[in-house]
Amino acid sequence: MSTEELVDFDVALEKYDPVLGFEVHVELNTKTKMFSDAPNAFGDEPNTNVTPVDLGLPGVLPVVNKTAVEYSILIGLALNCQIAEKCGFARKNYFYPDTPKNFQTSQYDDPIAHDGWIDIELEDGEVFRVEIERAHMEEDAGKLTHLGGAAGRIQGADYSLVDYNRAGVPLVEIVTKPITGAGKRAPELARAYVGAIREIVKNLGVSDAKMERGNVRCDANVSLMPKGAEKFGTRTETKNVNSLRAVEHAVRFEIERHAAVLDSGEKIVQETRHWHEDTRSTTSGRPKSDADDYRYFPEPDLVPIVTTADWIEELRSRLPEPPAERRKRLKADWGYADKEFRDVVNAGVLDEIEATIAAGTTAAVARKWWMGEIARLAKAADKEIADLGVSPETIVELDALIQGKKINDKIARQVLEYVVAGEGTPAQIVEKRSLAVVNDDAALGKAVDEAMAAMPDVVEKIKGGKMQAIGALMGPVMKATRGQADAGRVRELVMEKLGL
Amino acid sequence: MSAISREDVVHLARLAHIEMSDAELDKMTGELGVIVDAIASVSEVASSDIPATSHPIPLTNVLREDIVGQTLSNDEVLANAPDSDSGRFKVPAILDGE
């Protein structure tokens, strides 16, 4: 049968329970590589961040990067893992030119961290606990570019070009235990899990965590078993699903595909699958074979790592507040509604709002600016909000000008635009551009008189008790004062003049 | 009786992408067998309460500070390469592994 036959997702879930498993590779952002003092840097000229150790030249001696070990322990602690008292490295032997040594230095049966867990909260607040099997240290491989034949694809390529700048970059591979019970929320959970790992390592400061650069890479394992069964089905491993959206889609696709295969009475082949973003589908990769015999053995050039309780506790004391707990705390502190808070999180402005409140505004005012005008300006400039250059102090100053009735909301938004354009602080701009609202009752009174004279029907309505009709006078008054009238004061003046 | 069979050697040769003749396979089966048997004699004296070790000296935590050192120039990196292109190693297309 064609591998493209699918069963509708909801139909598949009526019949089968999905089991998930993830291997997430995290590139650490240490200054140097795992076993050599070559720079760990992205985007440099090919084969310039390379030492004899990275090339696996005869006689070289690798030495473990202490910071990489500490970062790995931090990841383990953040994932509630046990930290191994003693662990070592092993050689994982395979034949492929992405490593010039013919083996990857990794950890085998004694990972530095094991048996942890992480609670994953889905958008509607439902929480799944994902058990962590292990987190182990290893090194990244070089980068291959396949040329000739079908461009960029290994099938049909004539030759490959190899850049070893990435070879030896420290990696931590985080492996989950099988995740059962997610049911139809499996795709969402997949996305949320990888998102949570990315957030955690970024929050720890141990990885740049940019998925588009391959700092965080996910292999997603999926299998189905008949509803209520206990024995897992055969799994497939979809490799290098490298965006959160792709992880969600790949899991969903594999569930639909597995269901079609099983429904037709056939068996799932245990194999790797390749994810294709353009068609949102997977294709068959390589079946499990002899080549998966990696002949692990202890790395004789590296001695074991022993972790003392003091060392671990010192590292534990460096742990920042976990992102999920921080969100819970901030939501309670700020009193935002569920949706308001979710929008703030999705917009990525938690830090900005927190800093703005700390600098002196209310939570509501901070949210109004960061989710409103600043977000709009960022979008218009096609920039990230953080790159717009608006400081928390700017918002505090702007708010103070509004509270002091120096400017109104509309003017404040203009002032912010001038701030972004680099014209100075809000107070300087108001001064320089003479934007202060017209509080001068004589001038304002004249504008109000004119507006009332021009709209006798509106005045009658107000007299008749329809207070909202005052709004109709606002336009002409604002126009007469070039938008600089204080709306509250205008309202007061109208009432006074009508003796209300 | 050697712990290494001819099939083991065929398997290993395939994993390592080494082409071997029948005569070579026979010869290697014998030679590897001798080595494995010699090493196996260690377990005659090592009781089960002695953990496996890959290091004769009880050293631990040989660690390096995270400080950038000297790298090779691109020319030096490629000095031993049979072929190269645009600063990179040029290798034959290899189908398995990915």
C-alpha cells in the first residue's frame, strides 16, 4: 500500500492509543567545544573552528570541557533528574563522514542525568507529566552538503562537502520514557513538550535555543496500540523535526499514517522517517538494520566524571526560577484574565511587562502599552518587540505624563512613535514638539462654545440627560485644539456651561 | 574455542566498509580470536565484585576550563584531504547513515 494513505485523525483516535517518545538534542552555548578548545561558534567560514582533536588526528588527546559538564548537570536538575555520582564517555562507532573519527563520543549506560520528569501544561491548562529517561552528554557532528544529482538530497548525490566547525560542539540529548495517555492531545503535547525543553534550556542560559539554527533538534517517536491494549505497537522515529509547528504536524501525520497501515491489516515497519515541511508529510527513511550496531565501548582517552554533593548543590543554587512557575506567579501577581495572560506569553513580552511594572506602572498600564501600541509599532516596522528599543522607563514616563494630564492617550501614542524614531524621552518630546494638552480654560472654553453652537441638537440631547452625547462634541473640540484637549476637562466644561 | 566466528568478522568488515577476501576473512577470524581469548583470561582473575574499567589509573575529573585556544588554519585542516572544495572536505556520496 502507499505510505500516503491516511485515516482521519479523530477516527484513528477512536480506535488507537498513541504512544510518544522524544529525543531532543540541545546544543550548549559554551565558548569552546566538548573535548577541544576550538571555538563553539555558528556561521564562521568552513573548517576554521577546528583543532587536531576535532579532526581525530592520530595521537590527539581530548579533554572534557568543565562548563559543558556543569551545563549538562543544570539541565538534569531542571528536569528533576538524578545526577550520576560517577559517569563516563563511550565511543559510538559508525561509518559516515560527518565525524572524522568514525565514532561519536557519547555516553552509553551511565548518562550524567537520569530518571526525571517535567510537567507540561497545554493551552487550556491541562497538565501532562512527561517522565525523563535520561539526559546524556555527547558531541555534535560536522555539517554535510550533498552536491550533484538531485540537489541537496543524499539520494542521487555525487559527492558531499564536509565542514567540521560543528563537529565536537557540546550536545545534551534528552530522552523521554514512553508517553502514554495523551490520546487526541498527542500532537499538542508533542509541541508543548519540545517548547518547554527549549524554554528551560534558554532560561538556564545553557543554550541559545534557536530551533531554526539547529540549537534544539527533535526526533519524534510514534506508535499506536489498539485502545485499551498494554503492549506498545511498533514505532517509527521521525528525524530532525525542527520547529514546534513541525513537531505537532509530524506526530499528527504519523498517527494518521500508522492507523491506515494497521487498519489495512499490515504491519508498521520500524524505521526512521523524514519530515517534509512543504507537504507536511513523512517519507520512509532507513529501516533498522545491521548498521545500527554501534559497538559502544568505553572511551579510553577520557577518565570518568565524579560529581560530589557539594558541586551539585552549588549548581542547584544557580538554577533560575522555572519558567512555568514564574508564569504562574506573574499571572497571580498581575491579575490578568486567562486569555490576557496567554496573549502576553505568546507575544513574548513577559520580561518587558515585568520590568515596566517594577519601574513603577500598574499591571494594566504595562499590558496596555506592550500589547497595544508597542506591538503595533513593532509589527509596522517588521521588528521584534524587544528590538524596538522601548525601555520600561519610557512607559513609566509616558504614563506619568498622562496621569498628570499633560498629554492625553492619543498624543501619548504619537509621542511613543517619536521615541522609537529616536527623538528623545517622552518628556523631552512633549516639550520640543509643544504637545502638552490644552488645559487653558479660556482656549478650551472657546473651542467648547464653538462646538456647542455648531451642534444644537447634540446640546439638546445632553440637556435631556443623554450624557454619552458629549462624545459627539469631542471631535470638533479636539480638531480645534489639534488633539491636545484633555477629554475629562472638556466634559466638565460642557456640564458647567449647561448647569448640569 | 574462539569467541569470534567468521560471521562476526564479515559483519564487522561490513560495518567498517572494508572489503575482505575469503582468505583475509579466515586469517582475521583466527587472529582476532587469539586476541579475544587472551583478553578473556582477565575474567579468570577478576571476580564479579570488581567493576569493569577502561583505565588502569584511578583518575577522575580531568576537566578543562572553557577558554578558546589555538585552531588550525583552513589550509592546515585540509592539508591531508585527498580532495577539497570551497574550504571543505570533498567526499564520495554515502548513502546510509542519515
